[in-house]
Amino acid sequence: MKLIIVESPNKCHTISKYLNNKYEVIATKGHIRDLAISGKGGLGVDCENNFTPHYEILKDKKNIVKEIKNKVKKSDEVFLATDPDREGEAIAWHVSEVFNLPKDNKRLEFHEITKKAIQDSLKQPRVIDLNLVASQETRRILDRILGFKLSKILQKTNNLKSAGRVQSAVLKLIIDREKTIKNFKSEKYWEITAVINTNNNNFNTSFYEYKNKKIKLTNKDVVDDIVKKTDKKIKIIDIKEKIISTKSKPPLITSTLQQEAITKFNMPSFKVNKIAQELYEGIKIKNELIGLITYIRTDSQRLNDAYIEKTKNFISKKFGKEFVAKNQKQTKIKKKNIQDAHEAIRPTDNNLTPEKIKSFLTEEQYKIYKLIYEKTFASLMSEKKEQITDYIIGNDFVTYKISKTKIIFPGFEKIFDNIKNQSKEENQNFNGNIGDVLKIIKINIDEKDTKPPSRFSEASIIKAMEKEGIGRPSTYSSTITTLLNRLYIIKENGAICPTKDGHTVIEFLENKFPDIVNVKFTAILENDLDKVKNGTNSKNNIINKIYIPFIQCCKKIENEEIGICPECGNKLKNIHGKNGYFIGCSNYPKCKFKKTINNNNNEILDRKCPECGSFLVKKLSYKRKKYFIGCSNYPKCKFIEKSNNNNNNEILDRKCPECGSFLVKKLSYKRKKYFIGCSNYPKCKFIETNKNKNVVK
């Protein structure tokens, strides 16, 4: 009997279906061992002896290891078929070490779980790539050292949970965005639109040029002059036509799959990963388990030549030759730290269309598979072509523009269900010739304020991580999850908001460990890890370069004086007690001065509790991981403002005429519009109407 060792139990079932009875497949269920938590500092690394790691079998894997060991003893040949990436290579190496497999071990590499891919890999097994293993080990050792040391210091100084190389860099991006929003100074600008009438139809036009120049409307005098010099009857003075060609986007990679699914389906990144993993490992179609997509952890947009040729033929037969991209070269992304070991994420069998196998998939699986399928096909299809016609209307001083767009060839958009070969613009019915006179019905002047950049969403922070080279595709989702679990960030209506704890962590790290939160530090390290993988640098060189200055900084902080005792004049120090860290006097027990480390996330509001008159506070619920508004006099007063009073609501500087509480502008989710009501709802059910606007000031 021959044994194949994989990571996931789901893979066992799929791969077993493709092989005869001579093979048995068993799963490790992820890593079977990791760095120990023993030794100096609990690091599991001998930092004084070339950073020698000490590994131990994970407690929850002891039974699995025992089972695999028995299988290995009875097997004639053992194949290692863990995932084809850095972590997968490390798992294969650990398995080889634990079970004393031969040095010329047989490592299988495949990027899709199909019968052909499995059989091809069995014909050409390779040995474990020790450089790739060294790269993973370097990353793991550094993350253990940095994470353990930083977390210990944070616990002592701020009573906070943890910090880490990747999570802290991401948190800094979020904090920096928050600072930009807070410091943003709004400026006024204006928008001018005109409603014109022709052939008994009204059309909206927008301001185009003033005195033959395109200008930003930031000056009210200029705005007034534009309105003044706009004739009530204006002519079409020019017509501009152009054809715009739009190329399709590249096929999906890990980050873009997450971004697309989060945006389109409101699906968190961890769920996207889970569903994609299911599609990769195998779905039961009729009576056969089939891996529907290629390996999901990739940052390469490459597709193999054989697949490209096959897919272009498929497109030609289904839609016509004109829909096949001509001379389209493989997309190469010019970004740092790209690993080109895998293809982009694509379907394994083009004949398994989303509609054909819809009944075998869950709703979420269908959405993700359809997204991958269509994006892959679109990447190999021809350009979309649109005809854009701009009508310039006005006089020598002021001109307005009305545009219409007509799709003349859908190209790659033919693959998407929602595309129709017709105009998508509201002005499609507008027609005219140079010299035609049009009547202006109305001029609209809208005064607006520039807005700060929006907070990150889960999709946009993943995009930022990818752009800055922070982490790897496989870590994007877990990094965000860690920050959420640590309550350094929370989600409010889809936006990522840093908590007070998050601000505290970054403020401390920026002051004490500026390199750790520098996004360039993480990106450079990823580049160094690639050098270890390629054999152009060594594990010890990379670790030493970071470890030596980092440890010096740690020692400096540990020896810092954190204050003088106000009672006896001796030094204060951080002390770990049964209820966490606190600051106490070094002269204890003679001097028993101590103070707790204040670490709450409460914000005092300029509003009072309707029940006791104390100020309301915005508090962070650690259990529900979101903010709520309650009384500052808790636990004496247990008033909590209803959640529908603080989501999407604007507190107004006016009071309710019935109870005197503040009025709020609320969003009615049922009617999908705003209304003004009492903040003391449901005790007070006042709603402002046109008839009762005499409210209390």
C-alpha cells in the first residue's frame, strides 16, 4: 500500500476518487508541530545558538500523529502532498522529520485537484524544497520573537493583549487614515447644472467651461457670474464623438477575489477563503468529487498557455471569434514581492459552467464560483467599445455639456449576465445638430463641502496591504480577524474603525519601536524571505539584522524609569498581579502605593441621560465588538440608548416639544428615507411633520 499525506480531510476524499486501491490518503489537518513555548523567554528559539528552533508536537495533533505513524510503518511508499506554498512546504518537511522519511522523499506538487493533475504529479515527484522551508522557518522565528517580546512589553506598560509584525503595520495604516480624517479641513465648492428642453423633453446638463477654460468652482463670485452670463436660450456650438475601448481586467488572485466578494456579496474575507477552499478541495457533482478551481493562495495573474488556448476556443464557439482577445499577452503585475509559483485562480474545467452545476452548490459557493469563472473568461475576451457623444451647449462665456454613451460592441462584458448591448445613459434620447437652439428651464446651484477620505472597508484595507507589500495573500484575512478579536478595530456599517486600544498600541509602538509599524519594514522583510527561498540569503543573516537592534530597544524600555512614587520618592515599576498589570512602588512593602493602568474605550458625549441626568458615554462592548451609548452613572443607572438611535442617526441641536430630549435625524430602513424624531424613543414617540415644526430650541 502507498500512502499520500495531505493537509485537509476534504482533499482525502477527492484525491482518493482519482486513484486506485493501491493508494491510501490521510490528512494532517494543518501543522502537526510548532515552536515550543519553553526555554528562555518562552520563545522556543535558542537565540544564543544561531537561532536554533525547538519544535514540539501540537497537543491537539498527538492522536493524528500516532495514526499517521502507524500508516507510515505499514506503507511501501509515502508521498507528501501538502499545499504548494511556503506553509505547505514547511508542513511536508515537519512530517518528513517527525516520521523519519528518507532524504529523497517524494513531494507531490499540483495546483488543481483534478484526476490529470494528481496522476501527473505522481509521475514526477520532487524532493522537499529546503530553501522554501528555511524561508517559512525564518518568518515563523521572527514572528515568534517580535510577537512575544512586544506583547509582553505592551501587557506591562498598557495592559493590552498583543502586537505583531504584520498586524501592527496594518493597524498603523488604519490609524493613519483616521488621523487624516480627523485633521481634514473642508473647503467649499459649487456644482452647476442646467435643465434644458428640446422637443418637449427635459435633459440635465452640467457646467463645462468658463471663458473657454475648465475650472474648479471654488469661488462664489465666479459661480454668480456663470449664472448671470448663461442665456435663457442657448445653442449647440460643438459636437464631439469618440470611440473608447476598455480592456478586461486580469483574472482573480487571492486579494482581488476577497475584494470583489466583500464588495459584491458583503461577505467577510474569512468566509470568502473558506468557500474558495471548499471549491478547490472538491465538491460532489452527481456522484463524483471534483476540484472546481485552482489553488486559491496566489498573487500571480498568470494563466498557463494550454489553458489560454483551450479557453479561447471555448469563447469562440460560445460567443463568436470576434469576442476572443487578439494577441493578448499574459498580464504581468509590476508589484513587489510577487510569487509566481501558481497560476491565477481559475476554473479547472470550462465545461462545468456555473449554471450547469448550480444545483450542486450552496448559494455562497455558487456566487464565488460564478465570480471566478466569469472573471477568468473575461480576462481572455476582446475589448469593450463604446461611442461617446458630447454636445457642447452655450455661448462665448459659458458652456454646458450633455453626454450620451452607446455600447457598440460589448466585448468581455458579454460574459456577465447584467450586460445588454444597448445604451446605459439616461441621455440616450437626446439628439441635436450644431446651431440648434435649446431652452433653459432651470439652473441648479449646489453648494458642497469637500469630504475627507473614507475609512477603510475590509476590501480596501486588503487592497492597501497588497499595495504596500504587507503580509502574504494567505495572511490578509487572518490579520484583519486578529485585529478584530483584539478589539484594536471594530466594524461600523462596513467601515473599519480603530478603538482607543488600537490608538494606544500604535502610539506606543511609534514612540518605542518605529521600525515595527513602518510598512516598509514589513515589505522589505517579505523581500528578504524571498531571498532565503531563492537561496541568495540565509536564515541567520535575516534574523540577526532585525534581532540585534530590536533586543537592544527592548532592554532599553525594560530599564526605563516609568515615574517617581508620589508618596516615598522611589521608582515606580510595572507589576503583574492576579487582575493584570498595574503600576506600583519599587519600595513595596514599605510603600504600598499603586495605580491601575487606565485602559477604557469610553467617550463622554455632550448629551445627558434621560433617566438620571448624568452624561452619556459611548462605550465599547467587548462581548459584541461594537459601540453602544449608555449612562456614565452605571451601575447605579443602567440606561442604554436603543441601537436604532445611534446607527446612521444625526443628533440635531433642537429639542423635542413633548419631552425636551434632543431630536435626531433617523433613517427608516422600511421606507428607505430619513425622518426627524425624538432620541427618547420608545418612551417618547414624537415625529416631526410639516404641521408640528415649532420645536423647542
